[in-house]
Amino acid sequence: MIKAVPTNIITGFLGVGKTSSLLHLLKQKPANERWAILINEFGEIGIDGSLVNGSRNKAPNNDASGEKRVFIKEVPGGCMCCAAGLPMQIALNQLLAESKPDRLLIEPTGLGHPIEVLQTLAAEHYQDVLDIQKTVTLVDARKLADPRYTSHDTFNQQIAIADVIVGNKQDLYTHSDAEALETYVVQRTKPNTPVLLCEKGEFPISVLKGNSSALTHIKAQKLHDHKTTTTPSINEQPFPDSGVLRVENKGEGFKAVGWRFSPSREFDRIALLKWMHNLNVERLKAVVITSDGVFSYNVVDNEVTEAELSECSETKIEIIAIELNPIWDEELTKCLSVY
């Protein structure tokens, strides 16, 4: 029987570093514990799971005896609490049954609705199964000067429900940025909510432990309008002769476009990097098979980060932007080693 699994939500807006935090937490995981991670992404292409699985800088999924100790499941395509919570509940039930975890970490999309994720976790059928512990919200304090963030309901909701605020990327802050974060937290969240500052999403595992006070604040919250869809996931579709699948979606004032490329399609690494450096988008995530090996890419604030991966089954690229540019398809095709 699965009972009282310590459960944490790791939330935060687009590009704040949630996946980096997950990787750092995995490095701190006790060797004898089994952890389950449920990842939600705004776009239809699931990339974060591939990033976590393929990263060279995380704890291994298996222990010394070969027993699996880290289990990851993705819910791509917008907020996982939509469609009356069914995508989240189905994925969560499957993940719990497979992993029987000692800890469950949930990473909602940066454009998701963390209050409704909490409401799903607090439902009666999970009350004996899950022990809801600290909700951790990552914030880039520099964004507090941008009204696109401070006027966004989801950004403010993420701060309002936090048990702990983590000011990530502090190495890029000015003194006034840190002060602004302290002030904003006092205005937007519960009294005495602690604020920690860190770099690269690296905060101690001890932050996760302890009861959450967020559950007492969620019952009166108004729900957003749920969407329903019967369209088969792009991640389940076979590749056509062209070797590429493409999908778009939108919500919360943003649009996303994602591509899956057949494992046989190899990219020219230099051409791809040049293309990414010329983009002007809110966010890009990718795991890519290139002529020089397998790499992950992350574009935030027009800065491109590249990291080598140990594995990658296929190339996945996703962009989140205010508006999508139809020329991206042609430009991406030209980045292939053979096109």
C-alpha cells in the first residue's frame, strides 16, 4: 500500500530554473530512496523528462545493484490540471503505482495553475496516499521590474501559495533586486514566508521538508476555465516520411510551437547555435542529436545555454513566444546536416 508519500510542488514562471533545481535535488537524494517526478510542460512536446534523464550532472536513476531509484513521467500540453484534472490524475496514479516512492516532486508548467494542482493533490482519494509538504516557488527577482510578469495572474499565484520563495540567479542581481523580492513577497504571500537566494537553482534538500500551509489558502480560490481535447498526443504519433512532426498550442497570453525529429535526422551543431542566438523568444528548450554528439539547449533572455547529454532518443525542440514566426520551420530545416 502506498501511504503518506512526502510530496512537494516546485513551481515558478517561465525560464526561472525549475528543471535545474530538480537536477540539483536529485544529486542530494539519499541513495536508498525511490523518488518520483511528475513534470508538466506548456508545450505539447515533452522535453524536461529527456533533460532530466539525459543530464550528465544528476544522480543516476539506478543504484549500485541496478535497481531503479528515479521515476519520471511527463504531462505535456498546457496546464496538467485542465480537462477536469484527468491528465494529472491518470499520470500521477500510474507514476505512484510504478515507483512506490519515498518522495514525489511535481513541477507544473511555468504557465500552469499551481493552486488547482494543489487542489487535485488534496482531493479525498489522495489524503491517505500523499503527505503534502513545502511548496517551493522559484523567482527571478529581476523580473519584478517587468509588468508582463507582475501583472500576470499565474506569476502572482505562484508566489501567493509558496511556503518558501527561492530567488534564483542571484549572481545576476543588483542589491535593489534582492530588496524588491523581499518587498514583493511581503505584499503577495503569507506572513513570514522565508526567502532564500541561490544560483543555478541550487538549494538544500532540507527546504522540502515540513508541512505546507498552502492547503489552508486554496479552498476559496476561483477555478479557471478548463479545456478538453481528444486529439492524440504528438508524442504518440509515428514519424512520417519527412522525419518531422510539428504542433502548436496557446494559452495564458503565450504561444508555443514544438518539433519532433526522427533519430535519423542529425543537426549541424554550429548552424543550430547560430540560429538560436538570432531568436527573440520568451523561451526555447531542446534536446538535440547533432553531428558532434547529443546536447540540451536552453534560451532565456536571449542567452543560449548548451550542455552535453549522456543520452537522447530523438531531437525535440520547443519555443514559447508572444507570437510565432512561420519562417522558423525553414530555418530549422537548414540547420540539419543533410536537408
